[in-house]
Amino acid sequence: MSDQLILNEYKQQIADLYSRRSQTYDDSDWHPRIAHRLVEHARISSGQHVLDIATGTGMAAIEAAQFVGSEGRVVGVDISNGMLEQARRKVEALGFRNIEFQLADAEALDFPENNFDVVLCSSAFIWMSDLNAALRLWHRLLKPGGLIGFHAFAETAFVGGVVAQKVAEKYGISYAMSKPTGTIEKCHDLLAAGGFEAIEINPEQDGGYISLEQAKRMWAGSEHPAPGQFPNPLSQLSSEQLEQAKAEFEAELEALVTEQGIWNDVTIFFAFGRKPIDHSS
Ligand SMILES: C[S@@+](CC[C@H](N)C(=O)[O-])C[C@H]1O[C@@H](n2cnc3c(N)ncnc32)[C@H](O)[C@@H]1O
């Protein structure tokens, strides 16, 4: 198995970002929760063959491995060696033998067609550069009747992102972030266009108050990769404009402060669909 992948600049930036974060990634409070809920919704059963797309440190994959048991198999793929290292370390400590991790681009997988019972993608779908093409590829890898499940944030989620988008628009910049999957209808339409049926989108309302300082730290600037967009659209701005945009971002956040802090919506969608069974053959 290769530990080297040839990635374009967009994907290399993502891989580097997550490799840098890999040692502390599992400390995040929402990623484990989301992965857990996605697996729970998928109702994985014993003996199934599961693909965990952009598995990261293997959170969803490891949970799925417990459901598929010794008769089943889980494969987790990711472009970040650092994240996969953490995933492999956890699996070794657990002694699981029904799970493997591969360094691979989720948009260029060469598994055989009709191979998996379940394909999962937790906290990562938005990073794909072509959401429709990715879904079509994953559809091919599923067995007829197989289940796809991805998680997405609502377009109202993360106050920092929402305010950054508003500020960017003033500069004529469209910052996509969670917009492509940001409503129930959009998740539904993406799955339908990918050829899936029996589509179910389960919204879960979450969120909490955060401090102004926490909200200000959500400014990602132009160095950070932007989901689905390369280069980061903010890189069109001069350094003076960027500084000004950041000041406007902070002023907008200050206007949102209440006695409890700033409300940070974290509405989540768990989107599921099935590959149709072809009754004609
Ligand atoms: C926020 S993490 C999610 C990890 C894990 N699924 C979870 O639930 O915690 C996003 C992950 O997507 C991976 N990723 C992004 N684009 C990818 C691609 N095209 N192919 C494979 N992995 C990708 C990143 O390397 C990173 O590990």
C-alpha cells in the first residue's frame, strides 16, 4: 500500500492542514459526536462491507467495525497520512482485525464496482472538489440496495463562517463554505442527482453561546483552504483589503454580542440514500 499520493494543490493543502491537526483532532467536541450519530443512523449490521470516506482518525470507521463484526469489513480512506497514522494507532490498540486504512483520494477511488453495503462520509463531504461527481463515484462502488450516508452542516452553522461570507460578499467574493449542502433540499437534490433513492435527510439542531474572542478566532483568512474552492477566494484581496475585511468581520461580530455571548448555530444534516436495485436484470 502506498504512503505517497500525487495530489493537486487544493488537496495537498487539505492533507497538510489535517496532518498538522492530527495529534489533537480527537479533542474536538463535535467531530466524535457527528461520526457517532452518522453510524447510529446508518444501522450497520453484522457482516457488512463498509467504506468510510475521508476517515480522518477513523472515528466512524472504528464504530462501524464494531457493528460489522468478524464477518464484515471496514475500509477507511483519507488523503492525510497524519490522520491515518492516528487511525491506525487506535485500531492497533483496540486489536481490531476487520478494519484497514488506505491513503487514497475519495474522488479517485479504484475499488471494484458494487463492492460496499454502506458508504459513509462524516464531517468531510464539503471538502470534495466536485460533490456531484463524488456521489456518482460512490454510487458505483455501492452494491445495489446499498446505503450512502453523509453529514453536512447547515448554511446557518458557525457564526464566524456566516459573518465571513457576508463580509466577503461586500468585496464581490462568493465564499461557498457549507452553502452547497447547507439546506435539507440541497442535500436531497445532490443525492437524487447522484442516482440515489429512498432519500432521508435528518436535521439535528445544535449550537451554543461562545465568547466574542472565540468567534473572532473563526476568521480563517486567505491561507486556510476553503471547502470546494481553490484558491481560497479571499486570496483575491490585497493585504490592505484583507485587513479591512477582518476589521469589518470583527465589528459585525461585536454587534451580535448578547449577555450570554454570541449564539453559534451548529445545525447538522445526516443525509442518506440507497442505490436502487435493478429489477430488470
Ligand atoms: C474534518 S475531517 C473528518 C474526519 C472524519 N471523517 C471524522 O468524522 O472525524 C476531514 C477529513 O477529510 C479528509 N479529506 C478531505 N478531502 C479528501 C479527499 N478528497 N479524499 C480523502 N480524504 C479527504 C481530510 O484529510 C480530513 O482527514
